[in-house]
Amino acid sequence: MIWRHGTLVAEVRTEPAGRVALLHLDATQPVVLDGTAAAIWELIDGRRDHAEVIAELEAAFEDAAGQLAHQVEAFLASLEAQRLIEAAHKTSH
Amino acid sequence: MSEIVDQNVKKAGLNRRAVVKGAAWSLPVIAAAIAAPAASASGPTVTFIGAGSAVTYSGGNRSGTAPTGFRISGLIGAVSGTIIITPVGTVHARIGIQPASMFSTSAFDGNTSTTTYSAGTGTGQAIDISVGFFNLEDSAPNKPKPTDEYTYLMTVLLNGSPAVRAETNLTIRFK
């Protein structure tokens, strides 16, 4: 699955702290991504599939507990549930 | 060319971010960015509505000035408190709160009245409580003179920790 940022999502980020504030335009309350959540958001670009996202994260982070892949999958599902990301292929031409 | 550069930048992914290679992985979470409403941060507030409005005191049918009510903002559910009306200087009349469902019967200690109230609505909302007044006048020989005008201090206390207080003046004329 290839994900991209939702087309109705407004985004503000801070550098270099890597905090990302997101607001879906149909929502009433923004959310904030920090740390690993912000890193995942950064990798969602409509080009990488989820395996590539995980691979990049595994290269960047020490995952002693071996939970990274599972947690990333769950996190992506959460982002999708909140319509912050959407499948890239849906509107591909 | 610019597209290639752009793709290269995007492909760089975490390399252009401040992620320190080898940083410990932690559970990614979506945090709600809820700014605490000012009213909640500072607690409930009490403000008077229509302070200084021309009013008629039932009982003696006297005129004067008083608020028409008070507003409790930033509620946390049910609220209760006390309304105290204390004379400023020498008076020959007492002022109480007209009975209503949210008010207890005004009790007098000398010329000072105490009335408790209770009300409530949803969290973070406000409620307006209308207030009417009555007066009880001393009898002869201390009956108020037609030229008398008395001033009272009206205090609304909202129970809580700490209690919230608001004060304003009432006047009553006997001409």
C-alpha cells in the first residue's frame, strides 16, 4: 500500500524539532505528531509503499523490542481512520 | 530538472530531518492538540448583567438601580453559591432576592440578606441567572424618609475552591 497525505489536511510543521500539526478540514480539532509519529508522516509521500517506510524507519531507529513494523502498521491505520492519509492509488492517473 | 531535485529531496526522507540515526524507537502516537479554553484554565467566572439598571423593588414598590442578573461562565456542571446584600452605611430597609426556583428564601441578619442559589449546565458553558429584588422597610419611627436613598453592596459568591466572587452596588430610593 502506498499512502499520501490527505488532500483535505492542512499541515504546519516546526523545524528542526519535527513537530507536525495537522487539521483535517472537516474536523474540529487538530492533532500533533511528534518524534516517531512525525518521522512516519515525513515518509508518507505518495511514492514509498509501507514496506519502504518501515525500512527507512528501521534504518533510522534502534528497535530493540522489535515492535517497529507492527506499530507503524497500526499507526498508519490510525492516520487513515482519521482521514489524515489516503491511498495514493485512488486518484492516480 | 527541478522535478528531479524535488524528488531527490523528498526521497531523502528522514535524512533531511532531525532524526538522529540510532535513536531509540518509541511508539508513534497521534496527540490531540486541544488548547484548554481560557475559562477552564482560569475556572468559572461571575459577572453581573445590566449592573446599574433601573429596577423596581417589589414589596415597597420602590425604584432604584441594580443588576438584572448575573452570568456564570466556564461552568463545570452544577454550581451553587450565595448572594449577600449588605447595606453601605445606615439604612432603614432590607433588600432580599425575589423567590425563584434556583433561590432559597432570603434570610436576614439585621439589614443583611443571604440567599443561596444553585444552577448548572454543560461543561464550559455559561448560564444567566436573572435576579429580582424585594425590600422590607422599617416601621415608624424608623420608616425611611421620602428623601432617603440607600446603597447596598451585592456580593455573588460561587462555591468552589477557590470561591469566585463578584460585587456591585444597589441603590433604592424612597421618594
